[in-house]
Amino acid sequence: MRGYINIPKTICCKFCKICGARPVIEPAADGLYVVKCPNDNGHYQTRAGLIDIDDWNTNNTVNFVPDLNITRQVSY
């Protein structure tokens, strides 16, 4: 056991945008908490403080970038 707290499935959490893992809560210093990816500490994690799932959800959204390459259009 790593000391993580699993987030209940009833709480809406986006998966890690890098590896697709469901986040966990890890106790930090001074009674604070971090929401983080369980697979890699290099992936996004919230700042130490209260359990901030909103910050996790905001920063783990993959932004859609449309393909603006107009040379791929097909003409008949």
C-alpha cells in the first residue's frame, strides 16, 4: 500500500490526460492533501491543500485542436 486514498466512483473525476489513470488523494505535509495520478509523480497534481477535485478536472482536460490543413479537402 502506497498511502493513497482512492476517490469514490460516485465523485466525478476526469482521468489523467497523459496515462488515463483515475486520480487518487495522497496525504501531504501538515495535514494537507494532493490529488494526483497514481502512476507517475511527473503527471499533473494539484497543489497541497484541501482536496481540490475541481482543479484536477480543469487541468486534466485535453483541449481539442482542429485540423486546419485545408489541402486535405476532396473535390469531385
